[in-house]
Amino acid sequence: MLVVRHAVVGPFAENTYLVGDSETGEAALVDPGGELDRILPLREPGGLRVGRILLTHGHIDHAAGCAAAMKRLGAPCQIHPADVPWLEALPQQAAMFGFEEEGLAEPPQVGHHHQDGEPFALGRQAGRILHTPGHSAGSCCLFFEEARVLFAGDTLFAGSVGRTDLPGGDFEALERSIREKLFPLGDDVRFYPGHGPSGLLGDERRANPFVGEASRRGRFV
């Protein structure tokens, strides 16, 4: 069974997730945004072993704690290459947004640059990388097809979508990513976003005010 646990961390109330396989105990940390003393206990119960850190993108609220988590866990991190510049600029992001937690915002040494469609495994749980640009050029989602679970980063939220006004943001690209890559995964897929509550892709496909069917009906042509 796929195990999903999360903690809300940092000044932007970011969702950091621990996802793992209950049978083998193999796990990954998704978007460690800080407050590691609250994140690392997610490994219990069950003694889940974090073997990798997956970053959906490189914005500070999702990656501020990555380097520290790598040191504490001995696990490598991975990200899409298009968002590496955001990681390299973590100290500047920290200064800009006032991240003051000690030990945060050190640029992590990336161990792997994942690509669109790339498979990965957590024990017996098979996952796949989906490159979904729009919020940032290298934004990605993580899909577990058998479990019907998607980690959406800041691409899609319950009732909203990721902002596109930061460097590398592009609303048209975001819209394509959601409509052409996420919605076809199936209405029954539960998605876990980078902020706020989880939801079902079917609800967003029908009623999301920015990219759902309701938004299309409201447009002039």
C-alpha cells in the first residue's frame, strides 16, 4: 500500500510529503520546505526509510530544507534541470522572502535530473515523473498510477492553479500541462498539492475556475 503523510511547514504553509511503500518500508521525501524536526518524525510509525528526496520545483518554500534533509537522511535529491537555477539562487530567495530558520536555503547538490515520463520505484510502488511547466519551467508532478495518487506541486490546487507571475511562469503552458497531462490521468485520481487540501482531478476538471470545463463555458469566442 502507498503511504502518504504530510506536514505543513514554513511561512508559506507548504505541504511537505512523505510517501512510501508499507510493505518494504522504502520511502521518499517530497518538497522539504523546512522545519525538519516536524518532517522527519513522519517516518514513524513503520520506520520508513527515505532513500530519495523529490523536488517538484525549485522555489524556496518547497526546497529550503533540501540540503539539510540530505545531510540528516543521507539521501540524494532530484529535480528537473530547468529548475536548477532556482536551487542555485536559494540564498537570494531566502533573503527576498525572509526565511530566517537556521540552516535553511543552502543550495543542495543535485544527484539526478529527472525528465518527463521517467519511471521510479518506492519498493513495490511504481511512480512516474510528469513534466508540467507553467508555474516554473521545470515544474513536475509525481504520479502513482496503481494507487491513483498524484503529487501536484504548485501546478494544481483544489479550486485554483499555481501562480505564473514569477520568472519562468507561463499561464498558457500551465493550462496545457493541467488539461493535457493531468486531467487525462482520470477523474478518480487524488492529488496532493503543494499548498492547501487534497482533491480529486475529476472535481477540478469539471469546476476549477481557471482550467476546468466551467471556465471554458464562461469565455467569449
